[in-house]
Amino acid sequence: MTAKVVSEVLGTYFLVLTVGLNVLADSLAGVFSIAASLMCMIFALGDVSGAHFNPAVTAAIWSIGKIDGAAASTYVCFQMFGGILAAITYVIIYSGASFALAPEDGYGVAEVAVAETFFTFVLCLVVLSVACSPSAEKGGYSEVFGLAIGSCVTVGGYAIGAISGGCLNPAVSFGIATGGAIGGEGVSEIYDEGAYYTLFELVGAGLAAGVYFTTHAATGMAK
């Protein structure tokens, strides 16, 4: 478990750090950079912890019985820790600068709810299908699963980045909220925006687990 926890912290840390640095740099290729970061961490650490790096992904995997509750809870705690540590790091790198977790101008909670729910659903469904399905366990997708999962971040980033920011990950949401609080946005941001983003992302994870059971019934589901 120690090795798995270290892997989850590292993977989540570099994912959230990449998010923060790209946003603060106004990068024109931020979506690709973030997706590449996730893909690299999946290939680097997937054989250690399964490379969840996302509490919503862990929740989806727990929902289909591929991880027990104690391990899932441990993963989530350390993923959140990695995200918060990454936020502190990018704030330090940028001399105290940060940014808020909030819908883009012209959008509100309703738009965030739909955007984050459905694109977290896409991410989690792909993870379950290419990393947890019977075919995946037989090595059927071992060469491409990191690319497939990382590409979901590209899809979500471009599709809803201009609406909600395209977090798709409670560790990213709480990390950004923490960075915003440190940078002067106020601690309430962690409990307000961070909490409702996380709620919608977890709903997406639950939907993905339900659809996975339906679509993979003929292959024995998660058994």
C-alpha cells in the first residue's frame, strides 16, 4: 500500500501542477500538456497503483468492485493531498499568483453541473472499459489504455474548458480551489466551488459505473 499511495500522490501532484502552471502561463497548448501529463503518469505508475489519480475514477472503480472500500478511501485521501500540494507548488512558482475555481463568464452552476457530470462520465467510462474490463485484464488494451484515458482530458478540456474549466477530477477541483484561497480568493472557495464541482464529478463517476455494467454485461461485467 505504501508504494501505491506514493504513486497516487505523485501522479495526482504532477497532473494538478501541470494544470496550474498552464493556466497561469496562459498556455495556448494547455489541454494537450495536461493530457500528456496524465498519459505519462499512467504509463509510468499504472503497474503500481492502477494510476487512478482522480477520486472520481477511484469511486467508479470501487462501484464495480475492483477495489475495496478501505483502499479506495486511502487512495482518495492521498489524491486530494497530492492535488493540494501541487496547488501550493504552482502558487510558490508564480510568486503568489493563483486563479479561482469558477465557471467562466456567462455561465453558472447549472452549466457546470451538466458539463462536469457528463465529461467526467466520459473519462470514467473509458477508464472502466479499457483498464477494468475482462478484455483489458487479459492484456487486450495494455498498449493504448494510457493514450485513451489521457485523450479524454483533451476531449473534455476543449469541449467544456470555456464553460467550467474542464476539471473532471475532484483532486483538480480542490487543488485549484486551494490555490485560489492561498492567492486571496478566500477560504470559502474551497467549501463552495470545490464542493459542488466535486459533487457533479462524482455523479458522473456513478453514471459511468452504471453504464459500464449495462454495456459490458455480455462480457461478464467486472467479474
